[in-house]
Amino acid sequence: MDPKKKKDSPELTRFSPFPDEVLEGVLSLVKSHRDRSSVSLVCKDWYHAERWTRSRVFIGNCYSVSPEIVARRFPGIRSVTLKGKPRFSDFNLVPENWGADIHQWLVVFAGAYPFLEELRLKRMTVTDESLEFLATSFPNFKALSLLSCDGFSTDGLAAIATHCKNLTELDIQENGMEDNGGGWLSCFPENFTSLEVLNFASLHSDVSFDALERLVTRCRSLRLQRLLVRAPQLTELGTGNFEQELTPSHSELRTAFSNCKNLHTLSGLWDATSLFLPLLYPACASLNFLNLSYAFLQGGELAKLLVHCPNLHRLWVLDTVEDKGLEAIGSSCPLLEELRVFPAYPYDMDMNHGVTELGFIAVSHGCRQLHYVLYFCRQMTNAAVATVVQNCPDFTHFRLCIMSPRQPDYLTYEPMDEGFGAVVKTCTKLQRLAVSGLLTDLTFEYIGQYAKNLETLSVAFAGNSDWGMQCVLAGCPKLRKLEIRDCPFGNEALLSGLEKYESMRSLWMSACNVTMNACRKLAREMPRLNVEVIRDDESDDSQADKVYVYRSVAGPRRDAPPFVLTL
């Protein structure tokens, strides 16, 4: 028990069947955020024991709670994971300056958690000033991860490098940041030796190789994701660009990769060609994650590489591999659990290449342990989807994105209802589903009837009427996030979820048939929900073009810009 807590405090006066030390010892073994939250609901003694022993907190929506409430609830936090903007911000549906600024959180944490060691942010706004404040306010700070964040530059990274003397991890991925050059790497002090993980693969400017080499030499535990020759102890590697004039000789690279016997993650390979791929083969035997989402590989090139990767569990590729590449996955990766196929040219609808239902089926035949798929394609059939889930019934995440809106089964011209019906009927463990193609309300009837473990549903350009959304809200007891865009769902659908929304994390509806009056009614009848309407210059005053609904114990947010109306 925390020594600062008085033993005669009211929270300990109740009799507990377990001594404090035993209960806290047991709770220290519970790592899952969800399990710990369940523990805190058992009784007051367990609530307080969980409160004092919690060292990590996950907040899926930065506006669902205030930093002050978090600090009062959990006095001993050392690690914070925080998510900000709705996921549809990835598709430019959330305006700039919408919010999700980290700075106020840092100000509160500086007073409540001066011992904070780890901060992981996703879709948050982070300024250089915030990064400098972070670097100078937490003397024991060790790990920073920024994913899909914006607002900062490499000057902020320089502040982190300069002041965080105990830093072990710096992970910067897919951020909307200003790249002022690679000089920030020189800001690590000469006596700095603690770094273990460094990932700045999304930065494109040249870096000082000498500074990088010195950093690797000093940090003996470094699993650096941009350097190879000096670090045969690598377990994770992101290669960056393969450019002829910048790349070491073939013999040097071959020797370096041959020495990497423990490599389990390989990513990057930007602009890699068949000239360089054979150099990777000696390091592939132990790989379990291969991220080729920036490598424009052809199917034959991928096939030759995968022969050397018998232990792959996770694979990300571009659709340039086409069906031939997916056939190679099916024949070479029997242990595969996660597959993501991204579009190389997502906005060029005239492109004829890519992957089809044939490649999807080939993967499912050979990868029977597959449980996570994200699949972008330009054509699909109901029969193919049914075959895939029959071969792989243990899907927990099924995200099929047919890139042309309202695209039917291209062979029968029927809606894709039966395909997604097969998914929810067959995959009883399904937690996340993204649907696409031509879909009627029948798809949502199937979802409401069969998807009893579904937690996240993403819908675009689908449905006939309010009935579709009503079926989902009424039939999915574990639903936590519902994301809808460009669908005919309207007021009746929105208001059918009055009792449901308080048990969900959030609802997003954009370009649907929702009015301001319906949003006001929702806000009146459910005061513990934050109902926000995002307006733009062309918005009809009576229509709610973008609606974001979420539960919050903090009330309406205090930093809403003028174009966000909180009802």
C-alpha cells in the first residue's frame, strides 16, 4: 500500500477478506486495462486497492475524462496512453484545429505525476512547446511514442533528445510534422547511453550518419530502426530508402544482414528493387513481422522473399503484389495471423492492377490461422468472402474495403449482403468489422442478429434506411465504436440509440440524414453524453453534417473551436 496513504483512512475501515498486501500483490499481476477496470467494480476495497496499485492508464478518447479527474482517481500513474481525434480524421473528415491538444494534460501531469516515465499518443495535437515542456518537467521520462499526431517539428524532437537523460524509446510514426532536417540526432548528449528503441522512419530528410553511428556505439541495447552495419544485435529494423548512391556495397550489406540472427521485425524497404531484396534473405528466417507497406514490390519479388520467411505471423504489403503475390503468401506463410493489403494508388480509379477475390481466397487456403485482415481491392464477390471465412473462421478483425463506393458483386451484380452475412455468421469471435460495397439493410440485420461480440463497426456508402442502423444498435451488446459516413441513416436511427450510447465510447456520423433538432433532442435526453456538431461554411443550418457523440465524465470540452457546436 502506498506509504502516503493513511491506514486509518475511511477507505480502509471496511473489513476485507484479503490482507492489503495479498490483494495488491494479486492486482500487480493484472495487466489488462479492461480487467483492472472490472476489478475496481467488485467492491470498495478492491476499488481503492486497484486505484493505488495502477501504474498505467489507457484513455481511448481524450475528451471522455479530464486530466484532473485522472490524477485524482489514480495517484501512482507512470505510463499514459492517450487517443485524440476520431479515426475518420485519417480521411480528412475532421477539420484542422479541431482540438485534442496534449498541453493541458502535460501541465496537470507535471504536478500530479512528476515521476511519469512513458507517454504514448495517437491522433493528438503536439506542439514543439509541449515537447520541450515534457522534456524538462519529468526527470525520469523514458518512452515517447507519437502516432498520427500533428503540430510539431524536429525542433521538438531536439528538445526531447537534449533533456531526456533516461530515454529508452523514441517512436515517431506517420505524423503530420515539419521536418527541419536531421540535426536533432546530434542533440543527444555524448554521455547518453540508455536508448533501446529509435524509430523515425516517417522522416524524409537526410540525417547525419556520423551522429547516428555515435549514438549506436554508445547505446549498446539499441534496437535502432534505421541502422544496420554497426548493430548485429538488432531485433527490429526499418531500412529507409534503398538508393544506389546512398547504399553501401552489396558485399557490405550481405555481410551485415547475415549477422542479424535475431531479427523479428523488418519494415521500410522504400524503393527496394529485385537488385537489393536477395541481400535480405539471410536475416529472414526468424522474422515474425514484415512490413512492406512502402515497398512497391511485384508478385514474383514477394514470392522469392517469402520463401525465406517461414515464421511470419504478421505481413503488410501493397496491392502491387497482385494475386500472384497473395498466392505466394498462401503457399509460404502457414503461420500467418495478420494480413494487411494497402492500395498503392488509392485515388486512381482507372488503375487495372491490384488484388482481387482470387488472391484473397488463395491466402485463406494456405493461412488457416489468419484472424486479422485489412484488404483493399477493386472487386469482390459474395462467394469469395464466404469461402475466406469458411477457411478462416477465427477472424476477430475483418476489414474489407472495396474501393469503388456501392460496388456490387462484380459477377452476379447482387449486393454484398450475403458475403458480410457469412462473415458475422461464421466468425463468432469477431470484434471489429469494416463493410463496403453495395449493401442493403439486410447486411445490418445480419450484423445485429449474429455479431454478438462486435466492438467496432465502420460503415461507408451503405444501407437503405434507418432500419439498418437500428438493427446494429439493438442487436450488438458489446458495441463500443460506431463509425458511419455517407449513409441514408437519419434522425430515427440516431435517436434509437439513446440508451446504447452511454455504454459506447463514441459514435461518428457524417454526410447522413441527421438534423440539428434530432441532435438537440439527443443532448437533452442524455445529458451525460457530449453531442458535438462540426459545421463548415456550406453547412445548412438545419442539418448536422458531422456529428460526434461520446460519453464523458468531464462534461463539455473547454477548448472547442467556433466551428464545433456542443449541444
